[in-house]
Amino acid sequence: MEMSSKLLQKAVEEISQLPGIGKRTALRLALHLLKQPQEQSLHLAEAIKKMREEIQFCRKCHNISDVEVCEICANPSRDESLICVVEDVRDVMAIENTGLFKGLYHVLGGKISPIDGIGPGQLNITTLVEKVRTGVVKELIFALSPTMEGDTTNFYIYKQIKGSDVVTSTIARGIAVGDELEFADEVTLGRSIMHRVPFESSLKNN
């Protein structure tokens, strides 16, 4: 897509790298920004720059945060004995939107997927195991998407903490097999968390 302005073309190329945005949509967005007051575009640029430079990952749960410990982990009303294990920060947001879960989270940062070259060492599994060994955690809820990779990751973690006194459970299969957690509606996701089942039961059903 050749354009009369190299600056516009560069902007379109960068915007089109965002997921779900093709060149035509990127062009529409770039032209829209050009029509807006310059101040508005600069505010957007500054917000993106500030996000990239200053955002942190919570040292306790690996959720995104503006400070060292995220608001969820720092909240004294949350049940620290109950940990919900999720794939990424989008899943934390989805579960929080249900308003039904009052424990804490642990963000793995992905799922075990040999075909994609992702092994256990590339995920936040070691810190989860260490957290379990402190004795504070009483229950782990596996809330990864019900895919082959999600089930593999659940089983790997289960094997790592086997022998501890921690109860392991998994979200009820109100979420269709193969679906990503972040796309589930809030009612279905909330019910899946509240009606979780022992992880051992899910092993027998597979």
C-alpha cells in the first residue's frame, strides 16, 4: 500500500501490527488521528509511552501493576489461602469482573506448549510451587482455558505440588472445551469458579 506520505505509511505499518488490525483499518485509524486535535494524539502517544516504561509485574502474583505489589495482593480483605491459577492478566480481569472470587491469583504467563517451544521453565511455575510450600495456601484453583495445553499445564503443576496439604480444584466445565477463558461471559465464568470440582475428578474424566 503505497502512500504519498512516508510518515503516514510508517504509522499505518506500525498500527497494522496490532492484533486484529489489517492495513485498511490501520489507515482509517491513522487518518482519524490526523483529523483530531494534535493534543489528543499526543496524549495517546504519551499514555502508550508511559505504560511501556512504567508498568510493572506484581512480585507476588505476576499480575500487571503500577506498583511493586498489585492492588489485589495488597487488599487485606482477600483470602490469601485461596489461589486461582490463570494463564495471563486478561483472565484475572475476566474473573474479577464476575465479582465472585475473593481469593488471590497467580499468573503463569502462558501455557506449556511444546509445539510453540514453551516449556515449564518459561512460565511462572517455580514461584507458584514456592508459594505452596510456605503453608499459607490451602487451595489452588486451576482456571486455565480447557484446552490440551491448559490441561497439560494443570497436570504438570499438580505433579509438582503433589504430597503437599493443598487442595487442588479446577473450574467446572461450564466453559466449553477448547474455549479461551477471557471470552467466556461473566455469568458462566462466575458459576464455573463457584462450582469448581476436585482436580483429581477431572483426571478420571479424561
